[in-house]
Amino acid sequence: MKDTKHLVLGATGGIGFSYTAELLSHNIQTTILVRDKEKAIKLFNDNPLLEVIVGDVNNLGHLKEISANKEFIFLGINVPYQLWETQMEPIISNVIIAAKLNKATILFPENNYAFGNVDNPITESTLPQPSTKKGKLRLSLVNHLKKAAERNDCKVIIIRLPDFFGPNVTNALIKPIFKEAIHNRPIKWLINDAIPHQFAFTPNVSKYFHRLTLETDLPNFFLINYSGITFSSIKSLGEKISAIQGNPKKVKVAPKFLLNMIALFDPEVRELKENFYQFENSILLVDDPLKNSYPEMKETTLDTALRITLDWYKNNME
């Protein structure tokens, strides 16, 4: 498919999967670069619109070859926390080099780590004040992309997101919610289940990314927030899931002292420690500019989003 204009990196991950599915739903020919071809074919049912290329984003020569004629490169790759420092910067650099060949637009889903334990809701004009190693790294990645756009090497569209859930989202935060729910066990959360928390449903995120690719007058560097759904508490999320499944769901909270103990021998939890503030406080995004720009956008409702995610877990994560 040499005429394919869309390349998705990270298509077998949570948000890359959703964005690929969104493109295919519009009958858009799409190329994905994956390490595991069988997994990709299983996820997308061998869709004839999909070109599956096996490779690695760290192989710059190969990445440049498949990016040469692309207009959009979705950067949905993520790596474990403990590898961010050594792997994310080289990945971003390679994608920028590849995008420069055709002055492609890089689509990048970003998180809220660059703002630290901020008191007020985050808008697009809120100044980043990273207080952690991961927050400083995320800000560095965004600045790297911004400088590339300012040099006119490429264009960049970033949607800043809260935590996200949806089909094929199986990270260490979301999996203990939905996998436990389908087995009628208490859903699991960290530190505090009684404060507001935001989640974005990945198909809704993907709808906005796709809509933004249709714009012709965006600046070279464009960043906007999407806040998704604001739950009054994780307890309220449990109540929503309970109503759908027809049985009560309790929330089992891992207290901070226990997590600190686990971190002594679990590297993943150890890397999570500096982000505990995300679960002790409500870090909230404001997305009025996005919502006001696209009032016609039909987002999947919360009830349907939870049902879709629960069904995916039942079919894939038993």
C-alpha cells in the first residue's frame, strides 16, 4: 500500500489500537509498524485496508523507508516507566527525522505529568512545573516536538490526556479495575478512592485526533486538552460498573505504606512512587477549547464506554 498516508506506531497498544480502529472505520488505508504481526492481525481481523509491517521504531533506516510518503504519523508507542529515561527521547528523535522526509504531521497523545501537583485545573495556558523525573522527561519530549515544528521539519498535533481506558488498554492501572470487575471481585485502586479522577475513553480520544487531521489551518505546533470523564471518585466508578453488571462492586484500595513496601522489591511500583501525588490529589484538565470547537462530536457515552471495555476484557482477558 504505497499510497497509504497514515502510519501508526504502537498500534497493538491501548491508544494506538484505538486510533488505528478509528482510521479503519473511515475506510482509510493505514500502515502500522509492529513487532508482533500475529498479535496485530488478531486485533484487527486481517483487515484488507491495513498494511502490517514488522519492525522496530529504533531502526531509523527502516522507519524512514516506510515513512517517506506518509502525511500523518501517530506516535502511540510507550515503554515501561523504568525505560522512559533511556528510550523515549531516541524514539521521539527517530520519528521527527522520519516525519521530516515528507513534512508529515506527528500525532502525539500526552499526559499531565509536566504539571506536578498543581492546585488548579490545567488549561492550555497553564505553565508546566514538573516536580518529578517523569514530569521533566515528558516536558522535554513535548519541547523536542515543538522545536521540530518551529524548524518546519514537521507539524505536530498533541492532545493532552488524563488516564485512559478502553479496549486493549491493559496497563497496570486499568487492568486491575476491569479484569477484577469481570470476575465479580473488588476493583483495585491506589491510595485514595474518595477524590475526583479523570479518565478518557480511547475511542473518543481517537475521534478527536482524526477530526484534527482534517483541519487545514492549524499552526505547525498545536496542543489541546481533552479531559474525558470526570468521576467524583473511584467509588462512583465502581458504582457505575456495579449498575451495568447488576452486582455490587467494592473498591479495594492499596494504601501508600503498603505500596512503599512493595516498591522495595518491585521495580514497576518503585518507578510509580514519584507519581503517588496523582492518586493523593485530583489533577484535572480543562477541555473547553476542544469541546467548543467541535460541538457536533458524538462521544461514546459513559455507560456504553464501560460496557465496551468490560466486554473486551471478557473476550480477551479471562
